[in-house]
Amino acid sequence: MSETIPEHDAARQKRTYTLLRRLVRKDSRAGVWRLLSGVRAEDTAEAMEHLTWSEQRSLWSTLGDTDYAADVLGFLSERTTRMLAEEMNEEDLVEIIDRMEPDDATDVVASLPLTLRERVLDELRDDESSEVVRSLLNWPADTAGGLMSPRAFVVPQQTTCGQAISRLQQHHSELESIYYVYVVDAERRILGVCSLRSLLTRPAKTPLTSLMSRDLIRVPPTEDQEEVARLVARYDLLALPVVDAEGRLLGVVTVDDVVDVIRDEADEDMLLMAGVGGVDASSVFTQSWHRGGWLLATLAGGILAAEIIGVYEDTLKTVAVLAGFIPVIMGMGGNVGIQSATLAVRGLALGRVQLGGPGRFMAREAQVGVLLGGLYASLLGCYALIRFPGEPLIAASISSSIFLAICAATVLGSAIPMVLDRGGADPAIATGPFVTTLVDLIGIVIYFNVARTLLGL
Amino acid sequence: MSETIPEHDAARQKRTYTLLRRLVRKDSRAGVWRLLSGVRAEDTAEAMEHLTWSEQRSLWSTLGDTDYAADVLGFLSERTTRMLAEEMNEEDLVEIIDRMEPDDATDVVASLPLTLRERVLDELRDDESSEVVRSLLNWPADTAGGLMSPRAFVVPQQTTCGQAISRLQQHHSELESIYYVYVVDAERRILGVCSLRSLLTRPAKTPLTSLMSRDLIRVPPTEDQEEVARLVARYDLLALPVVDAEGRLLGVVTVDDVVDVIRDEADEDMLLMAGVGGVDASSVFTQSWHRGGWLLATLAGGILAAEIIGVYEDTLKTVAVLAGFIPVIMGMGGNVGIQSATLAVRGLALGRVQLGGPGRFMAREAQVGVLLGGLYASLLGCYALIRFPGEPLIAASISSSIFLAICAATVLGSAIPMVLDRGGADPAIATGPFVTTLVDLIGIVIYFNVARTLLGL
């Protein structure tokens, strides 16, 4: 494996998965261990997610309570973790959790049913680590507190570079990932931070206080993970200290966890926008249920549209050709609305909108609406004129309706996410079914009223 | 600033921006410098992006060719960078580029028009860095080669821990971010890697070859940035070495660049899906032009829909009530199609689809289609029965059309991204206008044919 240039990484993973499944089905424990000796825990976890439940159980019993099993467990999805944990006997589960880093252990414990959770915490070998896990459980998983590892490399303010290095040499096995050295006072309040590299490049006697940076970015444990990710990304940090209200260091969030958050958040936003948030790992039935729920907005909108069109039935009977343009008015409005809403949602998520102000963003969208509306009103108007040569008023109705519908779509599409954001909801839920349905309805009402007025019906 | 817990980070940025703009408008150079002495270059760059062009120019002339200006330039958008670079006199531009890290310098040089680019490269003070920038320009910006920094910390294989540390102490100022020490042979081929931490925690005489890890993930310079991001995220790497075909080290991609890539890629995918890819920083007019181009698909689809509905004009004249259900058939089909396409696009981007195979994904979607179709066929059928009591055949037409349209939407919505991916295109372009339009048309054809058959028209 050490020779692989991972240009074919996906192919290699697929091969690993296929081979692993075959060995598990043959129940070849020795074969599984031989294969996995060359496979990283991350890849085993991913392959495992794609096995059936009975294959997962069989593989898990082969892995037992080894360090490798503990590593794999740290990379499994919450759902698989919970199912396996409930399946294992308690002794093995405790043994595995004992082998994990406290932040990973906390994720496993958090996935357990409450009664089992308490029993496991009581049985953990190391009282201190059980204490740490208990304290980490206090923070929701999507906050800085939920992401942080409680183990930071902390030294008192009198420390010199040389002393810091020898401390590091004594304690390194306990510290998951050391990127920075935090200098704290007697109360564990952070005074400053030094990079590991700066320790190395100064004489041993240099006091850390003379080289540390005091301009330190830090967050409270309640900080939302999206903001944590934004700070780490913006300031190119490797780790972000989490402090309590008195400025005492509680733990650090490291960049590898933030990378996962950024991937997950963007993913979540995109799925939310399409009305498929959180459905990915679930069964076909659960997935349909969730997606179906979301589509109720579309159904309700569609029925409302049918009722509205019903009101204009006489108009339609007189000028049946109007029905043909319902789809284009709806389609253009809906898609323009989605464009505006997507720009608004991403602008809010990446902080682009806030700086210029929501008003400025919406004004800009309105201008785009006028331009796009004008463009498509002309194109569709020309088409209608050519298609129905003797009927300039039909062309005029269609043309002015599409103009108004597009303008309304840009304004509504950008306004709805702003309103949701102001109200504390996730703006991503505004897009997809919701915006299109609303814009569709408005488009239809505009269309028939304009047509009736112009055609004198 | 050192005391700020950045809970109010967004508010602080907004204040900085407002103050900066006021000082720039008053042309208070001393005021600007006083303000910026407490502001990070990242924040100044962001604030600058929101100034008008004349404000930007004025601020830029205040910053001059200082280190601070070089820092800010590294964080500006490509567009602003290019505009400022073309505006500056060549001497200042060269002076600033000389102050930048080679990978940032390359981005600036790459944004220049070709003739200016050559002149700037010729004038760079340091021939070696001009050479480095030239070699980095060979790689497209969205590949490992385009992301990498050529400066890696490399030692020959006989090196001991102590020797590595003293080398580090001599060269540290040149090395942007050192996370790993790469052990290479005489040809600069990578043999293994040690973490900085592992150097510290061993006796000085330990040879690096005895502690280095040989199981090394590496990529060729042509590797796509998305794959680079996937590897860094998956294996929690801080830096990923880039090697040529002979395994010689060309440079390293560091995690901070990968964090930006992950944010940008997810963002890009989401904007592409809504047909607003790449429009964000452009003027209202350019933006409308791009968005309008995308919407042509919708327009064409809409006109086609009008033509198709025109074919069934007689049917509509006989049963005008059918027109009312065009929106709900289109809306449900379109939204279900978007859901499937979104899951497919994200599944492909995160590698979820590939492992199980596209067939499995589509089969699952088809099952969801049958369930959702059944659910909504019943709901809409009941509504139609109640609304038009004497007309069971109308209800049956609507109900079976929605069932078929939803099934078609799940299959098409998931198939189109797979086909695009297989063909080497970005699957994200399949969603948005394209999928909805196609699914809409199919829905209408299904609807009228089912209705005509059942109603015997």
C-alpha cells in the first residue's frame, strides 16, 4: 500500500470493499484480519457502512475489542455506531470505549440509550476519562463544546521553551494532536499561544511569554459549529481554543474536525434546499416519508393552483390558448426564484450578505429581476406574436406576465431566506419546494389577471 | 482586540468595514493605518471586497507596497486582485509580489494579462522565486499542482532527530507552514514522513528512518482539487505531498488551502445546481446575462410545453378542468426530480454513490418513486373525487398521471447526474433548470395521454 499513488484511490476502496464483503460472507476471520492489516480504519469504516446489517455484525465480532475496532468505531456513522453498540455485550463495549480518545468516546456514549449510557460511564476503567466524557456530554454535538477535545497542551506562564519541550516529551502520548502550546495563568485562563514550531526555533531559556501571540481567537463552548468552521477557515487555524465565561480553557477544536463540519454543513444546506435534509442514511420507507412530507407544500400549492385556475375557467374556455403558457410562466418564475434564494442562502452562510446588508443584496436581485424579466418578456412576446399572428393582446398578456412574475420571483426568492435568518431559522429550508410553490402561485394569479384585463374578459 | 471573544465577530467585522469606509472616504491615511494596525489582513481583505472600486483604489494607494498590503493581496478575490494589479505601477507590483509566499504570488501573477505577467516575472528580485512561480504557473489552479506550496521541509535519509531540529531552526523563516518532515533519497523521492511532534519526543540521535511512517498518501500534480480535499478530509491530514511520476517531491498542499477548497467546491456545486454558477462577484448586468443564459433551457422547455398543450387543445376545450392540474403534475414531478438529482450529485461528490454502485442508488430511488407516487396519487385522487364528484375518470387520470410522473422523476433525476459523471462532466449542472424542465415536459405528455385514453377523447 505504501507504494500506491492514490490516483486510483476510489478503485482501491471499491476493491477493498468487495474483498472484505466476500471474506465476511465466507466467515473467514483470518482472511479479514490479513486484509485489514493493510487498510486504514477510515476505509474499513466506510466499507462497513455499505455492508448489510448481518455482515456488519459478523465483521464487528471479528474485530472484537481491539484497538483497530476502537479506531473504526470513531469513523462510523452515528446510526451504525448505535446499532453496533446496542448489539455488543457491555464488557466489550466498555473495553472499546476505554481505548478511544475522549471526544470520540463521547460521540459513541452520546449515541447510546440513556440507561445504557449511565451504566457504561460507571464502568469505564479510568475515572478521570469517565468524568471528561460526562462533562463533554453537556454540550450539543453541533457546538464548539460538542466538537472540542478536552486535552490541550497547557503550560504555566513562567515556562521556558526548553521546559515546554520536555513537558511535551513526557505527556505526548495523552495529547491527541498538538499544534499549539497554550500559556495559562493559575486559574487556567489563556494568556497567549505559541506554535510548536516557534518553540523549536528559539533558545531553550526563552520564556514563552516573550514569544507567544496574545491576539488569540477563541470561542465559548456554546458557539455554533458553523461559526467555528468559519473562524478556522478564515484565519487558517489548526486549532481553536474553547473558553468559559471567565476565559478558562475548556478544550480545543482541531482543524480535522472542522474539515468534517464544513463538508457536512454544506452538504446539509444543499440537501435541505431540495427538501431531502437528513434522509440519506435511512431506509427507503423512512426516506420516502420524509421527502413526502416536504412535498406536501408542493401538493398544497398545486391544489391551490388548480383552484385558482378553476376561478378563471371561463377565461380559459374563451381563450384556450392561455392554458399552454401556464407552464412557462411557472417554470421561469420558479427557477428564477430558486436562483435568488440559492444566492441568498449561500451569501448568508458564507457571511457575504451580512457585510453589505440584506437591503443591498435584495436591491441587486431586484435589478437582476428587471433585466431578466425584460429579456424574457421580449423573447416570449416575440414567440407569441409569431405563433398567434392576429392576437397582439395575447402576446402582450404573456409578455407582461412573465416580466412581473420574474421580478416577483427575485424579490421573494431573496427576501424569504433573509426573513428566516432574522427569525433564527435555517435559511436553507426556504428554497426548493417552498419558494417554487409560492412563486408559482403568484405567477398564475399575475398571469390570469393581466390576461383578463388586457383581453377585456 | 485580544480580549474579544468572537461571539460578536460578525458585528466587529461590520464595524470595521463601516469605519474603514468612512476613513477612506475622508481620505484619512493616518486614520486608516491606525485602524488597520488592529485588524487582521483577512478581515481587511473582506471589508475591501465590499468597497466601491474608487474606494478600493484609494485604500490600496494608502497601503502601498508594505508587507501588510502583500498579506491583504493574498486574501483578495481573483477579480479584485487583477483590477488592483493592473492599476498599480509595475515597480510597486513587483515589490509586493516579492514579499509574498510563492503559492500566493503565483495566484497574483496568474491573474495578470500575459504580457504584464512576463514582465513582472522578469523583474522579480529573487531569480529563484521567479523560477518557482514560473513552474507553479504550469498547473491549473484547481489541481494539486495549482494548490501546492513548493516549499516543503525535506531532509536526507541519514538525518537524525537532532539534526532535523537544528535544520529547522536555520530555515524556519522560509517555510510557510511546517507540519511534517519528509525524508527523501538523493533523487528527492519520498521515503517517509515524520510529524514535527515525533521529532521532539525522541532522543536527538534517533535516525528519522526509524520513526518515519512509510505508509504515505501522495498525489500527482494533476490530481483534481476535489480529490485532494477528499483525501485530506478523510485521513485527517495537515499536509499532502505532491509527487511527480518518479515519486519526487514537488511540493505540499496544506490543510488551510484544502479548507478553502472544500468551502468553494460545495458552494460552487450548490450555485451550479441552481444555474447561478460563477455569477456571485460580477456586476448586475453580467450576472443577469449568465443567469439568463441558464434559463434559456427553461424557456425552451416552456415553449415546448405550450406547443404540447396546444396539441391537446381540443381535449382542453372539452374538459377545461384538466388545465387546472397542469401545475400540480409539473410541480410534483419537478420537485421530486430535484430531490433525486440533489442526492445523486452529493452522493457522487462525497463518494457515497461510487462504493455501492450507481445501479443500487437508482434502484433505491425508483423504490422511493413508487412509494411517493403511490402516496400522492392517493391524496390527489381523493381530492379530485371530492372536488368533481360525478367524474371518477378525471380523478383516475390525475391520480395515475401523478404516479407515473413521480416515478419518471426519480429515475431521470438520479440517472442524469450519473450519466454526466460517467461522461466526465460536473454532475451538478444537471440539476436546477435542466432536470425540472425535462421532468415537466415528460409529466405533461404523460398527463394528457393518460387523460385522453381514460376519458376516451
